[in-house]
Amino acid sequence: MSEAVLDDATLVKVEEVLRAACGLTLAHSLRRSLETALARSAESRGLEPASFLRGLLRRDAQAVETFIEYAVIGETYFFRHPEHLRSLARLALPQAGPFFQVWSAGCASGEEPYSIAMALLAAGVPEGQFRVLATDVSGRALERARDGLYGPWSLRHIEPELERRFLEPRGEQLSVVAQVRRMVEFRRHNLATEPPPLSAPSAIFCRNVLIYFPPELVRRVLEHFVSVLAPGGLLFVSPAEVPLTNGLGLEAVDAEGSVALRVPPPGWTRPAPPTPRAVRDAATALRAAARALPPRPPPPVEPPPKPVVVAQAATPPVSALKDPMARAVDAARAGQFEEAEALAREAAKALVPEAYLLLAMVAEGRGELNGAVEAVRKALYLDPRLALGHATLVALYGRMDRPEDAERARQNALRALDGLDDEQPLRGVETMTAGGLRQALAPRTQSGWQGVR
């Protein structure tokens, strides 16, 4: 297909057709991939590229359907984010009724729904007690999914025991066994234009799909998910998509260091975000908390028990009317460190990344560096562009004598600052501007980052 036919203006029009048909919005760097999709679509229809393009721009139904088949990218593999699959059995099954439904939305070539079925069977869920509905806009992808034949690239992360149990050789490929196939139904469905295909599922998986949708479509799709999920039902999205769910009233549930989102039971109220004053005061409060705790003793001596700090009678009680994050900061300022930690954990359930940073600072003050790193990682899972989270890892890895990890975290922090004015206040527990953090992260002052915290 000539460049004269597919100039930038034409590519924009082609992308508009794709967006209207299935909601897909490509990053600018991927827009040229539509040239290949157009060429393959024209070849499959036995048409010249220019002729197929004219039909596509007229939004001829057959041309649009064919184009979707070749334009939608569905790269996936078995047991992607395995912590989600293990958590599905651990968190959702005890609440399930006699029949357990899971919707895999945007299932591509089928690895995800088959993985869900395998995980549930491996967890001891009886065959026939659950069903996985797998949907995708691409009929071509669904045909491959129904075939259930996969090569090594799709199987690169599956555990050997599960591979032996649920897959069998078929020539040079592996085939999903009949027991797993019976648990999965494949159906064509367009998230952008059609209502949900089932009601009251116990869990919905929609991972690495929403990032391709424009914001207004993301909101509409998520609202559909929340409207059909059963009470207590779980929503699993990719780490990069978790922030897109803010404001939907979902409860965050720990999923082995990752996050699952749950439709709360009746009466649960989503806590309000922390007040600016609470965020500003948190650094001072937690530095005082760290000073009040004993220093970390050298190994192999066991650390002494955590001191119990009793508030003075004159200390006013923490108001139960405030949200958990603000109450956590108040408790820390009052010297009630155990209560502060408990409240921060409560705030973390409401997808407040700052709560995990607070927990990291408390853990670091105790000398629990691994626990502090884990808490920061959870904050970054919720907000990958949380610059102060990456910067906190610089200090932690420095204390752990992990210079390569510290440098990687420093570069991540600097990337998170890209495009921010120097006077821009940063999200986090600390009070710092983008310019102040850039200065602190400069190589000549990297060793002094601990001092500016």
C-alpha cells in the first residue's frame, strides 16, 4: 500500500473507524501498524488495498468487520499475573453460591479464560460448579481460542505441573484438555457498543484492554462491570489500569501483593481521600515515630519487641469522623503508632497510594526494609507515576546495599517527573515539589536523599 494512500491524515481517519467500531485507540507510535492491518485485510478479501480502504472509510460493515480482525492486537499468555488467579480461588470462592460465574472480557486468543478454569480446577473447585464466559470483539481470535492449540510462547509462564495436567501434545503444539474446554464458553462481544453478556458474575477479568480505550469509554465500560457484578464480586484489571477505577466505589483487596477490586457489601462507605493538611503533616509525624522506635540491631541478634507507646492523658482522641488516612496521621502525631499503622492499612483498602507510603515509612523506622519495599511497590501498583514512591525505593535500596536497584528506581522517579513544573507539588506523604525532588535525585546528591526525606 503506497504512502500516498496512507498519509497521516488518512491514518487518523482509519483509526476513527476503528475507535467507532470497537473503542480501540492506539498510541501514536502504533498508528502505523494499521498499514499492515489494512494490507492483510485487503488480501483476505481479494481486493486491492485502495479499493478496500475506500470501503472501510465508507464504514462498509464487511470491511469494518474484516479490518477489526487484523487490527486488534491480542498478545497474551497462560497464567499472566498468576497472583490474580490464586486470589480468585482464595477470595471469591468462599463467597460463591452453588454456581460460580467468571467473565473474561477481551479474552483475545483464549489463554486467560483457560488459565482461570485451570486455576479453579487446581484449587479443588468441582467441575460443573463454575463457568467461564470468554468474550472478544475479534472473531478470528475467538476461532483460535476455540481450537485451544498453543505453542511455547503462550506457555512460557505456566508451571510444569499444571502444564502436565491440563495440556496434551498435539503435533508440535499443546492442546487444552477436554475437562478445561468444557468449563469455558467463547462468545463474540463488543465492550464498546454492547451491554454486558451476563448478570451477577462472581468475578470479571478485563486486563490490558482499558488502556486502549478513550477516557469516556473506559468509564462507561467500568460502570457496566460494577453494575453487573454480584455483591462481593471481584474485578481484576492490569496494574496500569487500577487508577482508572478510582471513584467507582470499589473496595481494594490484597491479592498477594497485587490488587483486586471488590464490589463492597451493603452499608460499606468508601473513605474520602486524605486532606492536604494530613498529607503535609505526615512526614513530621512519621519522622517522630521513627525516632521513637529502637534502632535495628545487627544480625544475627533478634530485634527487640516493638515498644508500646501510651498516649498521654492530655492527648486528644483521634476523631472517628475523619477518614482513615487523616486519622492515621493524627494517630502518628499523637504517638499512637500501632493505631496509625492499623488505620493506614484501612485507608489502603480504599486505593489510597499514600497509605502504603505511610506504612513503608513505619516499617523502615522499625528496620523492616523488605516490608517497606513491599509497601512502596503496592503504592506504585496503584499509581505507577508516583514519583515519591520511586524515590523512596532509592533510599531503601541504598540502605540494603542494592545499588543497581537504587539506580533503576532513581531513573523511574526522574521519568515520573517528566513534564512537571518545578513548583508542582507531588503526591505522597512527604511535602515536596517536583523541582525539589529532581535536585535530591541528582547523582551528586543521591547519597543524601535519605536526608531530605
